[in-house]
Amino acid sequence: MKERWTKVLFAFIIILTSYAAAWAQSTATIRGFVYDREDGEPVIFTNVFLEGTTFGASTDVNGYYTISKVPAGDYTLTVTAVGYDTTKVDLSVKRGDVINERLLIGESSIQMKEFEVSAERQEAQTQVQMSVQKITPRDMKRLPSIGGEPDLAQYLQVLPGVIFTGDQGGQLYIRGGSPIQNVVLLDGATIFQPFHSIGLF
């Protein structure tokens, strides 16, 4: 009885091996390397696939790829990589073929539109600007003045919560605080004694 089951199992293994060999011969394999067109160096971890199918592979550290069990037919072999142009090659695959395809791809250049980077929003998130009042020359020119050009001393007098006792030896009081609690900056530089005679003037 054992000999009979052994013969049946052996025949089944032979049939299965023959079927696997026949299936392997009914498909094809596509393999090769992907190189940089400029310097000839291998391009690693690029995507190589047959367009419109689920067959594909990624290159290794040597730029080598292999796509196995490809049915017979006509395909477009496509290579894509970040920073490189897409390359396409038309292939006609037959049963049992082992196709070696060397692919060259070139670096892509993208013309970007001009853009501006501003740190104002980030500055608002990282710095407390609750009591900061920025004054520009344009703001001062909007102030009506009699008998001369509008200056900083005149502009300070119209700000809410600000009392300015004059631009020659005067003092600056903001929200009831003392003059020594205020910092005066001119183009980002601190002015330590801005209220000496004809200081701000």
C-alpha cells in the first residue's frame, strides 16, 4: 500500500515540475541596468515598469533591475526617477525570451516661477508684538502738518496712549509708564538717550 502511494506522489511531483517548467517557458524576463546619460553612473532606486501593466521593479545599488514572468506581447518599458526625465522604450516580448535592455536617463531641469519668502507670519508666531508700534515715513507723510514737513515728534503726539512733551529735551510717556520703560529703535539700533536737546528733532 505504501509503495502505491509513493508512486502516486512521485508522479504528482513530476507533473507539477513539468507544468512549472512549461509555465516558465511561456513567459519572459526583462532585465538590465539604468545609467545616467551625462556621466554613465548607475541610477539607484529608480522605477522601471511596463506601462499599462502591474509588472515592474526598482533598481538596486548597481542600477540593476529585473522584471520576470512577463507574458508575451508588445509593451512600453518606462523609467521614472525624481530629478530625471522619463525614458520610454518599445519592446516586443516572446515566450521564453530573456531581454537585456540598457537604459539611459538624463537629468531634468524645471523652470520655476518667481516666489517671495516672507518671515512675518513666522515672526508673529515666535515673538510677542502686542505693544510694538511700527512707524514708516509713509505713515508720517499722511499726517497733516502746518508750517513744515511732518516729523516723528509730531506723529508720536497723535498715537493713542502716547504723551510726548516735546522734541527738545521732552519725555515720552506710553500708557502711563515712566520714560525709562520705553525703548526707542532707529533702523533696528537702540537709541539710549533720544530726548536730549534736539535729539529726535
